[in-house]
Amino acid sequence: MAKKPIIADSSVMISLTKVKKVYPGGHTALDNVNLEIRRGEFVFVLGHSGAGKSTFLKLILREEVATSGRVVVGGRDLSRIRQRDIPYLRRGLGVVFQDFRLIPSMTAFENVAFAMRVTNIAEREIKKRVPYVLNLVGLAGKARNYPAELSGGEQQRVALARALVHSPPIIIADEPTGNIDPELSVEIMELLKAINMVGTTVVVVTHEHDLAQRFSERIITIDHGAVVADDQTKGGGAF
Amino acid sequence: MRLGGLRYLIKQGWRNMGANRLMTFAGVGVLTACFLITGIAALLSMNVGRVVDHLASLNEIIITVKMDVDDAEAEGYGVQLRALPNVQDAEFISKAAAFDEVKDLLSDYGEGLMDGIDHIFPAKYNVTVQDINYIDETDAQIRALDWVERTYVSNDITSIMLTIRNAVTYGGWGLVIVLAVVSVIVISNTIRLTVFARRREISIMKYVGATNTFIRLPFFVEGMTVGIIAGVLATGIICGVYYLVYEYIRSMYNVWIMSLMDSLIPLGEIWYLVAVGTILLGMLLGGVGTAFSVRKHLKV
């Protein structure tokens, strides 16, 4: 039996308290960041290049550790999490990247199944779950296609299916529409919205202000490593 | 880990080998060469050791007893000799037996020449030693005995063989250590290139929650398989060459070589040692080499 993700389904899914991140070279990427993302929210984290969005993501994924302050994901304080528990934390976070990060030598089915195999799930379960998730993202007929045979939007949907395959309580999308056409971007955002509708917390990190305006209920704007706006309805700060 | 997962990881390791055919081939080739040199050095060392031991068993200290000591008294001194450290055996030859020995040697001439002469030769002891390395010390201890006239030690060939054995043994071990380090570097580089080629896949694995063990295992399978293949190839080549050399030496009708044949080790006695040693070494070095190369890329 595969070990379960270690994040709990708490009312506050992501919380940053007085978080500061200074890289070894002395660059301060985040400074005194305080924010809370609650269960079931659809949040855009908006900011231009170098604003601190990537560092924010790295802290949540526990790729980096905060220099000071507290980062809590699904009730787990990430500064106290053991190194060997990090994989189990990540199993509770579905991640979608701008460059899709699909393995070119694997079919759409294999790319999604891969995420299950690495977590040691039985083959029988994989054969049931992967077609279901591919169907959810509208790629039931493309399971045997390789990434090179798919459009940008379709590749991103495969990536989304991979992120969804563990039914994570949180989906994090890093510039998910950065490499696809505007009309396909809307499709991807609508899929994310649909995922959010069933209770999954969705965090989209982007620099595309218009997209955020159109889809979000909440926009957190980061600039120069600080949260400069947190609009709970729509709009966010200008940058 | 479930059996299916383990099977998947092993298959992944083999798939990597196929995907990086050229590096796998290079790794197997260099490792096989390393194992060949190591195996040949080890076999040479074992055989030289056996030949030296054989020569040592033939090597004797011949002692002549003072002429004024009669046979009965001289035979009694055998107890003193056998009590010395490093003395394996002491064979007594009386004055009469020594006389007969010479007489036999002279054959027909001895009959006429030695008629009427009685016991002109001293009694002797032929002493064999346990450890040829200490033959000089044993000789000195014997010479110190007051009933001993003189001793003869023919240790020239033995000392040459001892020098060769020591050179082969120390040189062989030195070679084994150097080649083990070379093998680890070769495997390490082979795996490092595979890891580098798959760094994107590894980073995806980390993001979807793969444990370090899960990521490492296919690389271990790859490293160990490269080591095992090199071990099997090296075993085949070493045993084949050894058999041919052994048979060639056996076919040489040279008295000296024929006398040494008994001390050479036949293939039947050592092939499994070569196989187990080389294959285990391959697995071990494959594992160690992999451990060195994968660590860096796991820090995501």
C-alpha cells in the first residue's frame, strides 16, 4: 500500500506568516510575507518577473526553506518537516508547470501513470484511474499519443491530469497558460475552475493580469518580494 | 515496496541501459578490461605462490656431522634438530649409508676404487624447513650446534622465487586497488551521464512525490547490471585464456616445467572463485559507483 500524503484537509490550506527568504548570494526574494489561502479557494498570485512568485512556489513545495517566518501547508509546518517526509507532502500537491514537464518518450497515458507509479500504486489501480482522469480533462482519445503529437493546450491538459491523478486537496499551477494560445488558455482556466468547484484549492501563479481578472475570486499581488495587494473579490493590484 | 513496483524499477534500469547503449557499452568494456587485469594478477599471484611453496618443500639444509661423532650419537642429535623452530623434518644418513650413496653414484668404478676403504664419509642430516622465508635463520641455528661440521643451503632459486612471489603479491594487490578505484570512476561516470540525461525526469519524479529510494533504484540496477555483465565477460575470458595457457605449459616436454606442473592450479579448482569474485566485485563497484553519482541530482 502506498503511503498517504501527509497534508491534512484543514480550513486554512496554505499560510505564510512573516516569511522572509534570502538566498545565499544575499538577494532577498520575499520579505515579511503574510497570507492565508483557505480550503476551496481559487487564488491567483500575480506578479511580474522577479517579483518573488517562484520563491513563493518553492517554499510551498518545500524546494526551499524560509530564512525566517513560518510556512504551513495543509496543517504541516514546512520548517519542521523531515527530509524523508517531503515526497509525502508533495503527493498532496498537484503541480502544473508552464513548460508542461511531460516526458517525451512516454505516451499521455504513461505520463499520467508515471505519477502513480512513483508513489508505488498497484498497476490494477493505475489502469482504472488514468483513463478516468484523462477523460476528465477531455483527452480520452489521446491516451496513446506522445507529447510531440499533441498541441500545447493538450499537453497542458495531460499535465493537469497528472496533477489530478492523486486527487490532491491543493492544485498549484505555475504560469499554466504561458506556453499556449489565448483561446486554449481559457480552456485550461475553465478546467481549473471546474476542479475548484468540487472543493479543491487552486493556486495559479501568473503574470497575466487579464486572465486573473477574468477568472479569479481572489488576487494576491506580489511585488519586490512583498504582498502589495490582496483583493478578495476581483481586480488585484496594478504592477 | 510492492513486487510490481520493484519489477517496474528494475525494468526502468534496464531500459536506461538500452537508451544509453553507447555509454553502457563503453562502461562494460572498460570494466571488463579492469577485471581482466585484476583476475590475471590474482591468478598469477596464486600460481607463483604455489610454485614457491613447492620449491620450498624441495629445499633442504644438508648437515655434515663431525667425523669424531659415531653414528649412534649422531642419530641421537636428531631430537635436537627437530626441536628447532621452522624445522619440518630431519632425515639421518649414517656414515655407512653415506659411503654406500657415493659408492652407488660411482657405479662400477666404485667397486674397485672403494674396495677396502671403510666409512670415510661423515654422517649427514637432510633437513627440510616449514617456512622458506626463514631458512637462513634456521641454518644459523644449526651451525651453532657443536656437533655440526658444516651446512649446505642451496637457496639461490628459492630466494629468486620468493622475490618474484612478493613482487607479484604486492604488485597484484596494488593493481587490484588501483583498478577498483578506476572501475568506480568508470561506473560513476556512466551513471552520471544517464542521470544527467534524465535530470528532467528526476525533477518531475520529485515534484509528484517520488522518494529518493524510488529514484535511485533504477540507477543501482543499471550500475550493478553493467558490473555483472563485465564480471561475466571477464570470467569467460580469464578462464578461457587460463585454460589455454595451462594446456600449453603442460604440452611443453621440459623436465623443469614438468616438475612444476603439479604445483600449478588447474582451472577446475579455481573457475568458480574467479566467477564469484569477479561478479561480486562487479556488483559492489556498480553499487558504489552509482551511489557517488546520483546524490547530487536528488536535491530538488
